[in-house]
Amino acid sequence: MSTSPLHHHLHHHLLHIFINLLHFHLIMSTFHQITLVTSTSHLHLLQQSVKLTIDAT
């Protein structure tokens, strides 16, 4: 069975889209983890500063 150039091109294009989506997903999940860690540490710092303010008064 011979594959037509168009079919081959389409397959290649789909592969590219799939890889791009995979990369995008990886970037987003990594970014989400970083954001989660950052917001958690920020929250911790905020709690500490609030605690210090309460202790100071």
C-alpha cells in the first residue's frame, strides 16, 4: 500500500500538533507547580509578618 504525499503531510502535521500540545501541557503543569509553590511560600511569609505585627503591638 502506497501512502499519498497528502496523507503523509497530514500525518506529519498531526504529529507536530500533538508534540506542540504535549510541550504546552508540560510547560503549563510546570508553571502551575511553580505558581503553587510560590503562592504557598508567599502565604507563609504573609502569616509570619502578620504574626510579627501582632506580637509587636
